[in-house]
Amino acid sequence: MKIRFLAPFIWLAALAGIALRTAQLYFFFDSTTGFLHDSGLFSILLVVLAIASALIPALYMRRHELIYTEPQPQPGTGSGAILAAAGTLAAALLDIRQLLASGSLASFAAVLVADGLMLIPLCALAAGHFRGESLFNGHTALGLLPILALGIRAVYLFAVYTPTNSSFVNLLNLCALACQTAFFCSLAYLATDGEEPPRLSLLLCGSAAAVIGLAASVPQLICPALAQPCPASADPSHLLQTAALSVYALFFLPSLRVKQPNFGRRFRV
């Protein structure tokens, strides 16, 4: 059976995270100092929301003694992979335009390699979902490419933006990258032939990646459209790719199905 409440619960949590973050940036961001003056309240609420969105479904499954079966490919999940691939391609085009203008060859090479490493497995995921194949179609090495790409992105974000902005804004972007990396690590392990892959970790990491990733990226894309200054914690291409990968996590989680376990069987985290 499918976890009926899972998709609405995670989607509502993601929308709540976007709303909280947008309100924080719109009402409490001081463009003269570059810091937030909300006494940390919205940041605490956002962290609590992210933790709750991951733990509540997991605790529900433990209470009702449910375990995961293999993910079921479905058009919605494939559509999420297509959106993620389109967002990554758009991010690559923005990177090309921005980095050609800056003339920084090292940064130009690094982020384009990261974009390419991410685009290849996302296209494979989209094709696999629509053909009804397993994740990465048994190619474990393909599942490692997103992890490497996100690692390059994290190093670039840390090296370029952390020296000029050490506030919670930049920390949230790094947390989003960490959650997305953990999510793709679980996907890569799920694609292997190992016994009892950690599907509970996939739920925890995927929920956090969706909620924190959307909260970290979408509000910073919304505020400029509202003519509201926002922190310069990341370039638009990074925010766009973060949002795209979060959408994939949001669409992937409902494809997981659960069943009653045999007596005495334990969860693997």
C-alpha cells in the first residue's frame, strides 16, 4: 500500500518552509548590514519544521510496523526528474553566461563540471522512471555522479560566499547541499544489490532535502521579483539547481511503498 499521508504532509511542510523563509527575508532582512534581525525565531521554526517533516513519517512507520518495498516508477516521479534535469540545464546556461563574463577560468571549469555530472544521472533517472526500470538501472557508478557534483558545488559555495557572508543565510544553503547529498547517497545505495537497503534513511534524507532545499532557494528567487533586497549568499544558478533537486526529492518520496513486516524484522537506518 502507499503511505497516503506522505505526499500531502511533505508538500505542506515544504510550502510552510517556503512561506517562513520568504516572510523572514521580506520583513526581517536588513539590506544595509546584510543580516537578519528576527532574533533567530524564524530560523528555529524552520529547523523544527525540517526535523518534524522527516521524523513524523518515520515514527509513524515504526509505530505501525511498516517497512519499505522497492520504489514504484510512476509518471509523477519521472516528471520530477525531468524538472530537475531542466533546472540543472538552466543553471548550467546561467553559469556559462556569468562565468564567461567574470573571466574566472577555474570557477568556470568547476561549476560546469558539477553541472554536467548532475545532468547525466538526472536524465538517466527520468528515462528509467518512464521505462519502469530500477534506479540508475543497476549502474552503481551512475549514482555516485550526483554526490560528486554536489561536493564540488559545496566547495565552490563555501570558498566564494562564506568569506563574505557567514550568516544563517549561507549556512542554510550549505545545509540544503548536505541534505541533498545524503539523499542521493541513499538513492545510490538503494540502486545496489545489497541486502535490506536503508529505505528509512531515504525517507529522512529526502524529506529534509525537499523542505530545506526549497526553503533555501525559492524565497531568494521570489524576493527579487517582489523588488525586495535579499542576501547575496548564492548566485541564481545555484539557487535554481537547489530548487530543482528539491522538487525531484518531493516527487520521488511518494513512489515509496510500504507493507507489514514479518515478526521480529528490524528496520535498517
